[in-house]
Amino acid sequence: MPDSPEEQAALLRSAPLPRLLARAAADPQGADERTRELALACGFLVRERGGALSAGPSAEAWREAGPAELTGLALNLLGVLLTQLAEEEETAEEYDGEHLITLYSLCEQAGMTQSVARMAALDDMWFVPPGHESDPDASVPATEDYELPDPQALSAVLGIPALTESDRTDLTPSAARLVRLMDRLAALGVTERTGDAVSLTPLGSALLRDTLLVGLEGDAADVFPTREQMLAWDAERLVAAAQWWPKRAARPAVGDWLDAQGTDGWTPLFAAISAARPEAEPARRRALLAALDAMAVPDEALYALLADPILGGWAEHTLHARGQAPAPSAVPLSARAVYLVDALEAVRSAASLDHRMTAAADEEEPELFAEVHAAFDKAAAAWPGGAPALLTALTAADPYTSAFLAEQLSHHPDRATAEQARRAWRAFHTCGATRSPGRRKPAKRAGGKRKRR
């Protein structure tokens, strides 16, 4: 962070973008179209009634304002620049607040330089070992157009062995997009990049902090709300936003919201979590249950939830954990299927993660994880009608999430179970789903398309 407002103002005055906009204000016709559009958007230029361009209030502030006013000018510049970058084809955001999240990820590193290649791989949903530490690749030219490291160096930076030229080609679009974003923001003095090394500047850290403290508007506020904004939300908006937050952020936020609501908050919160949503979102919403302090839920709220066709199984499990025994007939079978979908998917995803972290580079995932086999058979033994009936119930409960399990269970040694799983898997493929949950390629531990909101 800058040591004083005066130092922050000096950093802004040394940045090339505001100086470029000041020149555009002095000579509008001498500026290119993109610069004029940005100058108009942030007040360095205004359009007169007859259409002529003249210097605007931001140009006057740039010439005469003190440090505090320049901070306001810088925040306005950052907001307008981010809006422009979010809309331009080469740097378009795929969800509101994406570019702020990128800046926040740099801020979390406390000024340490990060690798463009590593950030691009994480953004593209590659499985990058979380404990792997590596400096940016020094072989990437510092002054020429950016190019990803060669496959061997890329493996070293990402901690993923045996990457190939094909993997490098796959990652190139994401890296090029990130570089364009970082270099455009560097013109405001917010970021700096040298070859593969990128970082947030002290000015960038200060402006990001002030942006988040002031608060965002519109859909972007769902990504980075202030505490006051979040507390004013209804349950539906809270759940719609918090399902995308890291658990370390969702847990205290939801807890604070419930504290502010009092005992009246539990019912609308559970209703929002269990609301019908398309594809993967229902499971994401239900994952918020893990962010709750289950022991803080009043008994009466849990007993009222037992009849819910989605969350009744979770309520029953929570009451059992308290040593209570609700009547089995109070819980719909569909709710128990939902609870099992989430429990079995947790087993499958944990087994898959463990495999990717420990397997050899060319080792395929097993067709059926032993952990999934054992957990499913245990659940099926207690399910009315056995394994095939359980698969049918899981598919009805959550077609999207259960498809991950069906793909695995299509290799179950029991023929009836395997056939029912194959039917579910085929049905998923023919229902027009937007993303397949099939196994990932082992070579790069990659996840395919960029994650969308």
C-alpha cells in the first residue's frame, strides 16, 4: 500500500493512462477513437450540445485536485476501465465481477509476483496442485509479445508432469486473454507485468481496497458485497450469491445474515436453498448447508424441514446427529435420495481428487472407484428395491449431479445396476445438457471449458 495519500497521488500521476486522457481533453481530435470513448466515459471529455468535444470535470480535477480528490478520480477511472474491458470482445467477462476476482487473487498474494501461465491454468479449470510453489518462468521474454513457456517449463511452473505441445496450445487463449487484461490495467498503474511475472501494484492494492469498501452496484455486488449490502438482502439473493463464494467467506456471511434475521431467517433460507434451479445449481445451493452451524438450527426448524422433498434428508441426518429420532415416515423418499446424491458425489469427487494428486501422469482414472462402489452398495442395501431402484431415485432427485455417479456405476459388477446406470447416463447425454461430467484427461488434469456462472 502507498504510505500516504500524497504518495498514492504521485503514483497515479506517473501512470500513462490518465496522462493520455488529459492529452485527449486538451486535443480531442488528436486522440484515437478508443481513447476518446474512455475519456468521455470518465469525464475527461464532454460532448457539447452541438456535438463538439471539450474538456470535462475530470480534466480539471487532474490539473488542480489534491490527493483525496485524485483518489476519487482514480476509482472512477478504474471502474470505467473495468467496464470497458468487461465488454470488449478480447477481454469480455464471462460473469459479473470476473476481472475484480482476478485483481483480488493478486491482492491475496500480498504483492508477490505470480505466473501468468499458472493464473491462466487456474482460470481454465486445470487441476493445479494447490501446494505446488514455483516462480514465474524466467525464460519468457520480458519485452516481446507474451508466449507461454515451453511444455517442459510449463510443467515445472504448474506442477503437472509430462505436459505436451498440445496442452500448451490449449492454454494459449486463456493466457493471451489474461495478458491483455493485465497490460490494459497496467496503463492505470494498477498491475505490472514483466514476461510471465505479473503482480498488483501498491496503487492497485489501494484502489481495490477502496472499491470494495465503498461497495459495488448491480450484479457485481453479488460477488463483492459490503456487509451492509449483504445484511439487507432477502434469502434468495443471499443464496444465489453465496453459492459461488469460497466457504471461508460464505460461512461467516450466512451466519451474520441469520443473526440479523433472528429465528425468522431459517425458513426463508431453507426455502431458497431448496428452490428448483437448472442443471448444476441445485447442488451448489445445497452445498451451502455445509457453511451453516448445523447445531445452531432450532429443533422446530429442523422438524418443520423434515417434510421438504429436497432438504428433508439433511434435516433428518442433522437431528440424528443430535441424538434425536424423528419418525421415518416424516421424510419423503425423494429427500433421502437428494441427501444420498450429495453424499455419494462427495465420495466420488474426493476419490477423483486423490487419484489426480497421487497417480502417475499417464494413469487413467479407474472405471469405478472402490470408494464409490462401497458407498453405493451400502446405501443400496437399505434402499427399497435395491441398487437399480436407488439409481432411479438418484436420477430423479438430481439428474445433473447423479450423472457423475451414473458414468462410474455403469461399470458396476452387478449387471442390473450397471444397466440402470447406463440408461441414466444415456438419458443425460440426450437431454440437451450443456456440459458433460465425464472423466477428465489424465495428462494435464484439465477441466475443459472455463467455468461459467
